[in-house]
Amino acid sequence: MNEQAAIADLRVNGQRLWDCLEKMAQVGPGVAGGCNRQALSDADARGRQLLAEWLVEAGLQVAVDDMGNMFAQAAGSAAQPVVYAGSHNDTQPTGGKYDGVLGVLAALEAVRTINEHNIKTVRPVGVVNWSNEEGCRFAPPMLASGVFVGVHARQWAHDRKDGAGCRFADELARIGWAGDEPCGQRRIAAYYELHIEQGPVLENENMQIGVVTHGQGVRWLQITLAGRAAHTGTTPMDMRADAGLGMARLIDAANQIALARQPDAVATVGQCRLHPNSRNVIAGEAVFTVDLRSPDRQLLAQMEDELRSRGDDVCRQLGLQMQVESLVEFDPVQFNQECVTQVREAAAMLGYAHRDLIAGGGHDACYISRVAPAAMIMCPCVGGISHNEAEAITPQWASAGANVLLHALLQTAGLAS
Amino acid sequence: MNEQAAIADLRVNGQRLWDCLEKMAQVGPGVAGGCNRQALSDADARGRQLLAEWLVEAGLQVAVDDMGNMFAQAAGSAAQPVVYAGSHNDTQPTGGKYDGVLGVLAALEAVRTINEHNIKTVRPVGVVNWSNEEGCRFAPPMLASGVFVGVHARQWAHDRKDGAGCRFADELARIGWAGDEPCGQRRIAAYYELHIEQGPVLENENMQIGVVTHGQGVRWLQITLAGRAAHTGTTPMDMRADAGLGMARLIDAANQIALARQPDAVATVGQCRLHPNSRNVIAGEAVFTVDLRSPDRQLLAQMEDELRSRGDDVCRQLGLQMQVESLVEFDPVQFNQECVTQVREAAAMLGYAHRDLIAGGGHDACYISRVAPAAMIMCPCVGGISHNEAEAITPQWASAGANVLLHALLQTAGLAS
């Protein structure tokens, strides 16, 4: 089977994919129907073992690097750059059954489909499972893909500790998944990652596929406003330096700053603390973080500048002092245009309702795009709920995502004549 | 000495008052120069004992009621209504050396001055020490004056427990200060209370005396806004129900509501909590308290109505649900006009810079004004700082306040011919 028409008719085995998702969900089950398969835990080790068995059954060889990243491809093919698909098999402590693992098992399913139809590709197609994407046990998130692309030094990553003081490298050795291959050495021809949206857009608009064109740039600012703690009853309005009021004005300012840059910018204050946080004491201090995101680097910088300037205004008006600390700064990601086009054309060819989308969170693909052509495919999730055991998708959504992944992979790998 | 001129020249012994304040501050000393003489503690008992010794030395008899309130007056005088002055001798855990105790010891000093000049009054002049004004050990504040005026039932007050589970009545008996006299039975001809301002107004305006005309009415509302917790990166601005943003708008609304009702209204949000309070999760819930105060009952009701209505608007705009719980509701207090006039005239006669003032906090005098003519005198405190070991006043401020108290007492008690 090598003619164009037959290839266009090719579909993954949706039931087999769903069964694998269900089987993997039983490894490190959560307490409320989800999963707890944190990085480098015993459950992660069992999950890796099960995945490796499936990969070998599918005719692939599994290699492991010294960050525990798993790469699977046909024997002998690793000498040339591989077109990889994958994601991460680890979960949050109260994680869902699809975040990450869908991308890994859909990649496996794509390879199975290619092999059982005896399709030969010019470039080999492989599966990757990146270690410790979640970052909940070993901060930061995307630790191993970050090492792969040179954002983090390997030694620094090896020395990351969990809450109990265990080192990443020690835990990786303990569970038996420390490989010899130096992380980052492997050549990647291209990389595709299917992931659940973790947001509400696709479901709300009745879309089956999100064609991810960009990753949001992210800036986290921690703002501390210092005022004067004083009695709420005895301090007249004009003798106050109310840090809580200043915080309120900046929460609203952040909102306005994002609304002025639609459709893609977002800004949020999700965390705050007043001191002394007493009903009848004017807050002498307010500490809060502002999460700013935009897929446009210039807009993102503008957003931060405007927030700082609004902060200066608020401080002048209210007699406060401001300190701003930059906690996180991720540049926006522009995914490879050819890869994005493959995803869009595959969705169109398959007849799926699709739209372009910005990835709002961090993903391994955001890092991999620094060293190889990369793109992401998203499928809806119910209510946009993720990082929660209640996370849910339908078998149809999973199949559609896997079919797009399959066809994008085939186009990029090329059919051997 | 009975002529008018001689009376006008009468002054308290400021040094003796200051010495007593310093001695009392050594009973239940704090860790940072202030006091820890919490209600019904061993330190409170030692403070009561020292006060009782001074009262007896000053020629007074001390009676105690079944809430531990101490009343001191000349022997045989209690059959007729007494003109009392006083306040409370208990402190916060990290309290100052003047909050409360200044009013008690200035009353003692006034009686000493009257007696040593052999002045006879038509109505007897006495000293009172109300139990547990602070409310920090046994909530609510002003517990014993509240029982005295019938706001609280005695049995309910006796059953109040501290953080360790000890009952008020048991602790009162343990320290030996449970009297037989039923609380509230004693007739009060009039009541004056000297207190530090606990606010910045007098010091800022270089005033020695505050003539307290009203007590602020207080309403504490606990507002809960329910939105939808969601990922800050993947949830577009127009698909959010951000409880933190709603809170911010209502903090600002409370501020505007008070600013529109100057000079006396105040409004503050000093306590708040977001849930889950995570940097990259839009708050699904915000809980905060709004402290509204005005000396005008109608304005205070308006303020609450307007805040609720602004809350409804915010909820409509942002897709939130609001619950409002009323935690505290104290009506404004209008002090007795004759007593207030005595205070104002005494300050003028003595040549002290003075201004009318609203008592922003709760005081025993606010309750006592329900059953007897009452007024308050305030003296400045440094930086408006109180409920803090750093609380400070000058000996001159203390003397000025005590002199005004002395002359207001003499005018109300009347000079015997």
C-alpha cells in the first residue's frame, strides 16, 4: 500500500489507543479517578516499563539518555535524524489520565498504524517520552527537555531535589532509568506533540483540533507594595497608605492591560497576601504575583512596562513603595511554519473542525522548537479542566488528534517509493 | 479651698500619674517595652491588686461585681449614683503601656487631686476598671461593659472561652476577682473615659485634646465571590470568571464609597484570601472582609447598600456569585451633649489646643452611654500607633488629658457649698 489515495484513507486504531490510555491510567492511579505518576516515582518506573514493552512490541528499540528521556525508533535508524512524536508520561500528584500521556501513546499508536500497514518512510518515525515535564516533584517544569536543548546544565538538573531532599539523578538511578547517552546529543529531524488543550476554547467552539501556531510568552512578576499598617477605625481616609487598595488597583490594571491586547494576551493575579491580614488593620504590605502572557514578544514587554508604570502611578497616588521581582520569563515560541502547515492540512484533509490556537502553558515542544522544526496538535478537554483528576476527553477527540499526528508525521517523514 | 478661681487653677500631679503608669507597666511586662496583661491572667490579677491598693490609699472603697468590674468610691457613697471615670486595665498580648490603663490611672489621679485639696462634690466621684475590654483572650471586646448595659447575658459572658478552652467565669474565680454584686445593678450618674486616640489625627494637627462627640458605627461584612478556577495561560480573557478581579473591584468600590462620605466615613479591606491562591490559577473563590464605619447611622446603612449593589454589578460583569455575611454591626454612638460640652469647656478653660473627634474604635464608654450620660476625652499617641508594644505618649499629653478629666468630673459632680 503506497498510493496516495490509500494513504489518505489511513486512520489510527482509536479503540487500541483508548485501551492503552486506560491501561496506563491504572499505573499510579489517583484517589479520585485520575493519576498520580510523579516523575521518577515507582509508579513512573512501572509506567516506563509498560510503555517500553509496547514500544518493543511495535518493533522499536528503546534508548534512554542520562536525563531518563526515552527515545524509540526502528533498529539501526538512529544514525540518521528521526521524526519524533511524543510528550511526557509523568503526571501531577492529582493529575488526569490524558495530560502528557495522550501525546506519548498517540505517537505509539501512529507508529503501530504505520507498521501494520507496512508503510515505509524516508526518514524514520520515532516516539519520545520526556522526563519530568510536570515539575511538581522536581522544579522547574520541562526539566529534561530543557537540558536537551541547553537551557539547563545537566549537572544542575541532576542536583534538583524534591520536597523530601532526594536528588533527581539519585532517583533516576534508583528506578533504573538512567541511561548512558548524553542528553541533547540525539539529532531530531522534526518533533510533533499532541496534547490536550487544558483550556476551554476548542470545546466551547465545537472544534476537534487546535493547530498550535505559537506558545505564549510568560512573565511572572512578584510585586510588593509597602504602605503603613494602621487602625481601620481611627485612621482617616486622607492619612492612609493602604497597600491592599494599591494591590486592588493593580489587579484591575493588569486586567485592563490584557484586554487592550486581544485576542491573545492574558493577565492574571491568582496569588496574593496582605500583612497583617486582619479585619481591622489597614494592610501595611501586599505581596502578589502577576502572570502576563502574549505570543508576541514586543507586546509582552509592553505589558510589563505598562504594569510597572501603572504601579508607579498607584504608589504616587496612595503613598506606597513598590518592589517588583521578575520570577519567570519565557519568551514566546513560534512553531515551525512547515510543521504547523502539515498539522493544519492534515486536519483539513481528515475533515476535522479545526482552528489555530496559542499554547497557553509550557510544553516540551516549546523547548524542542529551539533545536528542531516542531509543532503541536491540541484536542479539546471537558470544561478546560486539567491538572485535576476530573480531567476528561472523549475517545473521538483522542482518535482525531492521533489521526492528525499520524498524517503530519507521514508528510514530514516522507513516503519511501 | 472652695472659690471658683482656686478650682480653675486646680491641676493633677502629672509626675505622680506618670510614675503610676510606669509602675503599672511593670506588671505583666511585654517582650519589647510594652505590656502583656491579658484579661483574667495572673498579670491582670497583680495589676488589679496594685490598682486596689492605690484606690484604698486614695480613701476609696473597692467593690467588684460578678463580671470582675471594679468600682471604687468613698465609703457610704455608693447608695447614690456616682460620677465615674475609668477605662480598662487589661492589655493586648503585645499591647502598649497606655491603651486603657491611662484612663484608669488618670481617674485615680483626679480623685487623689480632689481629695488632697479637700474638695467636696455634690455627687460622689469614683473610679471604674472594666474587665476584658480588649477581647483578645475572651471574645468579644468590651465583654463586661456589654453585660453591664444588657447587650450580653451574664451567663453567656461567663461561658466565653479562651483559646485554651478556659471559661471566663472559672478564670475570674481562679484569680480571685469574682464579686457578688450582680453586674449592671450599680447606678452611674455619669461616666467619663480618657483614652489615647489610637489614631494619627491629634498628633498630626498638633492638638492636645480630642473632644469625642461620637463613636463610629461599624459594620463588618464578609464577602465571598465564587468564580471558576482555571489555568491562567489557557483561559482567554473572555471565558473567565475571575473571583480575584471581582475582589479587586470591590476593594476599590469600598474606598470610593467612603471617600464620597467625608470627613468621617472610613472603609477598608484589611483581610483577604484567594483560592487556590496559586500563581497560574485564576482564583475560583475570593473571601474578604469589608470594614465600614460612620458616625451617622443612615450614612452607614447607605454605605452597606451601595457596596452590595456594586457587588451585584461586579458579579454581573464578571460572571461571579456573591454571598455577603454580616459579621459585626455596632450602631454609631452619640455621646451625651452635656458631658461632651463639659469636656470641650474644660479643654478651653485649661488652654489646650483641642478639636472634636470621632472615636474610631470600640470603647467601654460606647456601651455605658446606653445607660448613663457619658463622654470621652482623647489624647494623642505617637504616630497613631496602638495595639503594639511601641505605643507611646508624652507625660504632657497624659497630664493634659487628666486635667480635662478632672475638671469635667468636678463640673458634673458639682461643688458642695
